[in-house]
Amino acid sequence: MGKIAIVTDSSACVPKELAKKYDIHIVPILLNLDQQTFRDEVDITTTEVYRLLQKNKHLPTTSAPSVGDFLRVYAKLSEEVESIVSIHLPEELSAIYSTAVAATRLIDGARIEVVDSRTAAMGQGFVVLEAARAAAAGADIEGVLRRIKEIVPRINLFAVIDTFKYLQRSGRVPVIAALMGSLL
């Protein structure tokens, strides 16, 4: 034992090939649509979600993985490694961070550090990848955490959208702002 495991959630958008290459463990977020719950990238793919968005008048909602979901991952990894670094969305954006923290209080064994990525989507994914690269290069847990602290302030996330339709339907953008944005 001496290895560090890297854990994140599926909102980090880490491609499967890179997750496999760097042995990143991904806990799926939950997508709720039409009274059904899907585990992101397990029960439903991103492509399928977009297809459903186009033909469904109700928008999906998301929810954090349960404490039990994190507990299962942490328990398995605790038998294999000394340390776990679990990197997630900021607490201000999701309950994922606090759920991961709650799971750490229920498990003994490996040292588990839950880290707020201070970003979202692939911005979070870049933090995860840097942590995984540091661990793969032989850094100890302090070195991995130091690398995360170095990289987080350097990540800026920008998004370009084709339509304001879904943001407006979700209630995140007022109708007038969506109308003005679509005129640009």
C-alpha cells in the first residue's frame, strides 16, 4: 500500500479513456427525468440526455450521489491504498462536496481528503487530471494537494451556447435575458 487514489464525480466530464489511463474513480451524479432516475454515464449517456432534451418539454434535474455511493467507492479503495483525494464541484453549486465529506466520516482506513475544485465541468476535470498525473508520477498526498492548490487559480471556465432555450426553461435565465441573448 502506498498508492493514492483519485476520485471525482461525473460532472467533471473526464473522458473514459483518461479515467482509465490514470485510474480515476468516477462516482456518477444522478439525472432525474420523467419520474426516472439515471446514473450519469452508467444508465444514460450524454448523447442520450441531449436527445431527450430536444423531445421532452420537461428539463431533467440532477442530484448528488448518495453518501452510500461515496461510501462504497471509499471502502473499496481504502482496502487498496493509503490515501484518497476526492475532487468535486464547489459546495455553492452542488451538494456533492458535502455528501462526499459526510461519507468520509463513516469510514476508517485510508486518509481521505475531499477537495473543492472551485470550478465545474471540464474545469473540474482538469484539476482531477492534474491530481492524477501527480499521483502517477509518485507524489505523496501532500504533493498531490499542493499541485491542486497550484492549478486551481489558473483555471478559467468559459462557455459558448447555441441557444438560451434550455437556460430559460430551467429558470436560470429570465425570459427577457434569454430573448436579448438570442438576438446577439
